[in-house]
Amino acid sequence: MAQYAGNCRFLWNKALAINLFKLENKQKLCYYQEFDFFSKLWKKSEEYGFLALSPVQTIQQTLKQLERAFKDAFDKNQPLKRMPTFKKKSGNNSFSFPQGFKIDNNGKRVFLPEIGWVNFRKSQAVLGNAKNVTVSQKGKHWFVSIQVEQEREEPKHPSNTIIGGDLGVKRLLTLSSGSFFKPINTEKQTTKIKRLQKQFARKVKFSANWKKFKAKIITQHTKVANIRHDRLYKISTQLSKSHAIIVLEDLKIKNMTKSSKGDSEQHGKMVKQKSGLNRVILNQGWGMFKALLKYKQVWRGGKVIFVDPKYTSQTCPCCQHKSKDNRLTQSDFVCVECGYQNNADHVGALNILARGHRVLACGEIGISQLSEAGTCIVSDHNKPMVLN
């Protein structure tokens, strides 16, 4: 399985490098048909003959996924357009089988072409018609994901409430109701990673000790990812079950976490502090949280609205006075106009909720965008929306 995943990663990176070179030189991109032809030639060559060790399906699926990634990157209708990136050896390596696999009646074994029957521990029942399986590696463990197709009735959310949430660093999420969730704490694992990396740097490259310490570092990184995923999964599930509509800020996380180093001509300011802030923001997993919340709301019949984040923590929810003087500290909000006092994150959540209500009442987005799964819910331009 490591061989198959490694070959797929190598093929992805090689095909991606070819297309990026073509883009740079303003040439026509290669897609699945061309790369499939090239891959057959590479298999017969002496330099890339190791690709012949992988099943044909895994090679073809990798090339199809790359083709889809490039088409999405140039699709104007895609909300998050970005170019495909190179895959790291230490990342989540995977390969897929669109056919030829089988799942036994007990659902405890899966048959993978050229591998055979493999036992697995299922997290939930496999219901519906299985379309494909993806085998992936995370740390020292291997996982199998089974994509199924089944008919479902249009879901109707059991709740009829709406709530706003403010994402932050001191508090992971502050709700307009006043409750909040503490930030994700991985300090113990991060400290251990730093210590292991210092020891790892002193090892002879590719020696037995070098490989042992590399495996330990990967294990700790996997623990950090698991802690983050577990926490965000539980919070998003709790919110999705309790509220039909959830309003969040439309934060541009990539722009917020840009480096402040500057260049040789114009040096950046407070580079160390900004680097620490970027690390904390990325560790909280805001992007992952929004993705989890969106698909869970779609699954339950709810929606997520994203509103403009500007001045949400500087605007008084009582008199609407907007000033940076309202928030002189990180946590305290005191309105200089009417004297309203509250936690700054709670004030932000209240303003986010108010903006969500305005979107629903005024139809600022437009009803035609309802088909955009999980990103917003709006009313007709002439009629306010009523939650039943």
C-alpha cells in the first residue's frame, strides 16, 4: 500500500510540474488523455519503471483527480479557486479504486484489487451502493473510505433558531448567546515535537536512528491533527444539531496568515509576533471548522451564512456607534458613546448575528444562490424569510 500511495504521489507531482511549466510558458495544458498516454510510456522506461508496480486503476484515478483540480482552478463558479499543489511524502498519501473492490456481508473486510481481503474496523454502517474506495495513510495507520450512493428524503432541520458566532484566538468560538468554546490546546504535543526535531537534526541522514525519530515526529504531528479534528468535529456537530441557521464571519484566512517579513527593500515590522499569531490561527483550524459546519448543515437541512467581518468588534450593538476607541484592549469592549460594556468577542458575535438577520430580511444575496450548497440561505427580495 505504501508503494501504491508513493507512486500516485510521484505521478501527481510529475504531471503537475509539467502543467505548471506549460502555464509559465503560456502553452496548452495536458489533461487526462495525454497524461494517460505518457504514463504508459513511463511504465516501460528504465527510470520510471516502478510505476508498473501499481494497479492501473490507481494511476488513472490520480490523473483524473489532477484534471479535475485544474478544471476547478479555472472555474469561475468555484468559490475557492486555487491551483493544485505538490504532495509531500510526509503528507496524507492515498490511492483509489473505482471498481474491482468488494465488501463482505458482515462489513468487516474489504477486497482490494491486487492486494486481497483486508480487515478493517468500521466507524459506521456501509449503507447504499458502494461507488469507490480510497485507502489513505495518516501517521502509522491506514484508513479506508467507502463512498456510497443512496436516496434520501429532503432533510428538514429539527430546530428553528438562528445564532451568530465569532471566531477568535483567546476563544475558539464565541456565540451570540454568550457561551463560548475554549481554544484548542496542543502545547504538550508541540513542545515534544520541538524537542524531537532538535534531536532529529543531529542524526545521520537515512540512518536507523534518523528513521526512528522521523517516525516519532510524524506520530506527534498526527496527534495534533487528531486533537484538532476531534474538537472541531464535536463543536460543529453540537451547533448543527441545535440551530437551523448559523452566521459566521467571511474571514480570508489565507490573507490573515500572510508572512510580514517583507523583502530586501522594505523590511516587515513585528515579524516574530506576526509569525506567532499566524501559527496560533492556523492551529485553531478555522477553515476546517467552516467546512465541517457547512456539510453538516446541508445534511440536516440547515444553512450557514457568511457575513462581512469588518468592524464587528468595534461597533456597539446597542447604539451602533463605530470606533476603534470602543475596544482598547483585546477582551474588553466599552462604547465611548453610550457606555455599553461587554466582552469584545461577545460583541462581535452579536453584530455578526445582526448582519445575518439583515441578510435574511433584505435578501442582499439573492434567492438564485440557494443552490450553492451550505454557504447561505436567503429569502426572496420582496419577502422576509420566516422560520417555521
